[in-house]
Amino acid sequence: MFLNLRPLIQYRDFRLLYLGQFISLLGSMMSYVAIPYQMFQLTQSSAMVGAIGIAQLIPTVVFGILGGSVADSMDRRKLLLYSELFLGVAVIGLAINAMIPQPSIAAIFILTILIQSAVGFHRPAMDAAVQKLVDANDYATIGALGGFRFSVGSILGPAMGGILIASFGASIAYWVDAATFLISFLLILAMKRMPSPERARKNHAEDIKEGLRYAFSRPVLMGSYVVDIIAMTFAFPVAIFPEMSVAWGGAKAAGVLFSAMSIGSLVMTIFSGWTPRVKRHGAAIIISASIWGVAIIALAYAPNLTMAVVCLAVAGAADMVSGLFRGILWNETIPNSMRGRMSGIEMISYMSGPLLGNARVGYMASHFTIHISVLLGGVICTIGVIACVWMYKEFWEYSSSI
């Protein structure tokens, strides 16, 4: 019934990687609040906040695919170290920019693009490494642990970030983020050397084509990607949080809104002991993504901060279930020789949706109202996700054999 902590005790290197990523996530979530909040302060425009997502989309697609290929041919521990170092330097750039009298909007865009580029190498390397650090029968458990890490980090990080930003400005959030990357770097450095990738290095262009062919030839994988893209593109509300927070308390309220979805995620992961008994992973993903859409529809009618938090918490719980079963499905159906490339494609699916979603919700909020933007997105999301039952029947009927 409850979260299983055994893999953290049993696998030393998994424990080091997990702890390092948890610490760096806390810092990253502070920046996750600081970047849009600072942009809204500078421009007073939710559309400009959403534009950050569009700027991040190109490096997400390009470097997600390339980073996946590199992760399947390079020492994954070394790739993680390089990525952590690059991310830390880029965040220091954001901190310095925030400290000057007139922070540069262009610098915020450029540095967030560079950060997103590094994530394109970091995430595939981490996913491919984790698959080799634990036994296959622990995939469901580590999926829940990953969800727990993300949920706790996504609650504490934005909440602490909101307090720090309200008290000292955005720069302090960036400096704390940079310090967490240093800690994560040291913990990864303490890990043992990882086994070499299972395939010989080829031309990256050929590797990328091979990975894309593999993904598109498997309806079960494509269904998992499409459901998430639909859900996030049409119902991801984060870009309007700074504007919503103006009437509810400013930076501290923004921190609460940014944390709210993760409250539901945390509750769901704590009580995730039931998930290994579920075999219909595709059905679980579609049902939970539909609940996400309904919760966002309810958010459109939230009269105050408390009700908004409740709606977002329900949405976050549903999204956690969807993400947990996507992770299990991917680890069960993808060989490690393809894991880095598939992780890159997965990253595109679960990151491009929120980036496009932020642009959509910010643009519509600026040209119509927050209510119309959120409501219309939630309705389209729910209808689109349910339609995937017929679009990807094999995905809907997929049943785990492990």
C-alpha cells in the first residue's frame, strides 16, 4: 500500500543518483518559479511568460533526440557530470542577470534555452543509467520513488522559492539552484563507473533514425507519447500562475500555486504500493489523463486560492499516476541499447506539451480571459485523451507481462 524504499537501501549507486537529483530538483524548482515570475514582473504579460516555453521548445526537440543518441553511446555517468556542470554555470548566469539594475529579458531567454539544451543530454543519460542500476522487477518501485522525489521537490522548491523571491528577489533563488547542482555533481562523482553501453558507437544521424523508426513502429509507445502531449498542450496552466497570484498575495501565492499540483502528486506516490498490481498500463494512463483534464476544467471556476490549490492537487495526483505508468511501460518494453534514444523521444513528448501549453494558456489569457483560456483547454484535453482509446487501441489494451 505504501511507498517502498527498499531500492534506496539495496542499490548504492541508485541511492547516490537519487539523492543528488532530489537536491538539485529543489533548486531547479526555485528557478522554475523565479524565471516566469521575474519575466512577468519585467513585462506584465502572461504572453511573454508563455513565450519562454516556445523558446525552450526547439532545444527540447533537437537536443532531446541528439542527447538520447549520445546517451546510448557514451559513458552515462560522465555525460551526467558534464550536464550538471553546464546547468550550474547557466543558472549562475541567471543569478548575475537578476542582480543588475535592469535585468536583460534577452538574457533570460538565451539562458533558459541553454538550460533546456543541457537537459536534453541530462535526462536521457539519467533514465538510461537508472535502468541499469536496479533489477527489472524493481521498475515499478523506482517509478514510484521517482514520483515521490519529484512531488516533494515540486512542493518544497516552489514554496521556498516564493518565500525567497518575496524576501530577497529572484537572484537568491538562482544562487541556491546553482549550489544544488554542485552537490549533485559531487554525488554523481562518488558513483562507481557504469558499464559501457550495450552497442558500439555508430553515426549519430543513423542512431537517431533508428530510434525514430523504433518509436513509430510501436503503437504502445506512440500512444503513451500522444496522450501526454494532448493533456499538457491543452491543459497545462503554469504560465498564468504569476498573473493569478496578483490578486491572491503576490510572490508567496505564486509559490503556492506552483507547488499545488505536487501536493496531489505526493499523496499519490505515498500511497503507490498498489501500482505493481495494475497490469493494464495503457488504460491507467488514459483514465488518469482524463481526470487531469476534468480537474483543469474545475480550476477555471476556482473562486479563491484555496479552491485553486484543491483543483491543482487533484490534477497533480492524476498526472502522477499517468507518469508513473508511462515510466513502467517504457522500462518494460524498451531494451537498454535503445533506452537513451527512447528517453530523448519521451522527454520531447512530456516536455514539449507543457512548453506549448504554457504558450497557449498565456496567449489566450492575454487576448481573452484566464477563465476562457483554462476552461477551453481543459475541455479539449479531456475530449482528445478519451479519443485515444480508439486512435491507439493496442495502447489502451496493453497489459504488462512482468
